[in-house]
Amino acid sequence: MIRRLFAAAGAVALAGSIASCGLVSSSGTFESTTLADGARPLDGASLVVTSKSFTEGVLLGKITATYLAAAGAKVTDLTGAPGSASSRQAQLNGDADILWEYTGTGWVNYHSQTETISDPQELWERVRDIEKSEYDLDWLPPANFNDTYAFAASSATAERLGVTTLSDVAKLPEADRTFCVDDEFFSRSDGFGPMLDTYGIGLNAPGGVPSSNVTRMDAGVVYTSTADSSPCNFGMVYTTDGRIKNLNLTVLQDDRAFFLPYSGTAVVRNAILEQYPQIADLLAVVSERLTDDLMQELNGRVDIEGEDPSDVAYEWLQSEGLVN
């Protein structure tokens, strides 16, 4: 998933710049507030929160920075770190304490694992154990959202064709099995071709999906093309993208569990968690509230409505009765 990839070469190149210049935020600050109950369980704590620069990463970082500061911590906001590698490397270097990650990213991109584990809990446990052993990082229990690949159709098309799952798509006449995908997903070893094979409709295979039924385009254009049902009935999406709700798309169930889970998880340096174990309980309060539908809504407020991530984070925490 290109938004969340950790490029090893980039990490090497950026490590020197992080050490010499310091990691800086490109996304401003967070709202100052207090916990709704007035408690200050993190009084005296100094924490550095970072994030990657794509919308969802920044939002999760802003929510975390706002909430932990409300709990009494002195928080340094390094959210929106340029590039995917810099935030990860900062945490590995000890320059940042808390970073939201994805289990699929940890499994495939950080540890080069090829085994497909479809159960989100099992995947989290495997990643958690490797990260704790190799890097002394604690992957806290994951949130209730999964920002993975999926296929969607316009709601009207899904209803017209009677499809709710990818197995339903496989049963359609060949003429209706039309797809829009981006080049990166089309070329991945765990991407479009293997997905079609899993559902028994291999690319250019007898009874499968001919190349003429597949349109490759920029990832952003896939959403509008899918909403228009032209030139495709089904388009590749990310499950927490705000455009799903904005364009009234229906996400189809991956009923054969082909796609690897990408559960959002707060990652904390063990040294910090041992010093301030309250962090785990505080972030659990946040994690249990984060769902696919909610992340679609929050991402859409930034990407579609143009709101500031700091404002969206604060207003959501306030709406949940977590901060004043």
C-alpha cells in the first residue's frame, strides 16, 4: 500500500538528516484542552508524537497528541513527517515516542514476510512479537479499523448487479466483470492478478477476466470512475478513504480473505511505556472508538471538505466526551 510503504533505501538516506537536522513537523500544532473528567494521569511526562504525512496518519497523530496533552503530558508534535521512512526511523532512533502504524505494513514492509495471515488478531500478535523482540517497540492492541485494499462499486451498480461480495462478482457474466486499478496494485505480487486467481477468474484465463476488461489509471481517478460506473463497474479502493462515503460507493466483502489486514495500531517505545504505563489505557479509549466508517468520515473532512486535521481531531475527541 503505497501510502504506508517504508522504503529501506529511503530510511538509510533519511537517517542522517534526522540525526543532523532533527525531525520536524509539516502540519502545525494541536488544540490545547483538558480531559473531560479533569484528571491528569500523565502529569510530568514529556512525549514526542510523530506520524507519516498522509491524511489518516496525520489525523491519528493529532488525536493522540491532543488526547495525551489533555491528560497532562508535555507533547512535542512531529506529526506529518515528510516521507514514510522518517517517522519510523525517528522512533527507531529514540527521537520519537509514539507513532501509528499498520499491521500489514509491519508484516510485509518492515519484516519482509510473505505468508498471508487473514486473521487480524493473529497478524497483530505476530507483528507485535517481532517488533518487541527486534526493536523493543510495543504495538498496542489495534483499533477497530482496517485500512486495506478492497473493491467497490457505485451503490446503484452494486444493487443492479446484486453483488455484495467478491465471490458475487466472480459469478457475473464476463461483460460485467470490468475493473479499474492503479499501476501499483496491478503489478504487485499480492495485487490484482493473484486476487483474481483467488476468486477463480484469473486474468486472461478461460472464463476469467480478459485484459480488455481492465483499465489502469491513477489511483485518484479510480474513485470517480467507479462512481460513474465508467469504464468499470468495480474499482480498487482503500477501505477508510473518505471518498467512499462522499461518492456513495459500496465496498464489497473480501469473503475469501485475500487481502492482508492493515489494522491501525499505536506503537510506543517500550522505555516510554514502562515509564508511563497509563499511555496504554489512554490510547485504548481512543482505539476502541475508531472504525472504518468513522475514519472515512474524518478523512473526508480533511481531504474533501478541506478542514484542518488539528480541528478535526479535537472536535472528534470533544464529541466523544473525552476532552473539554
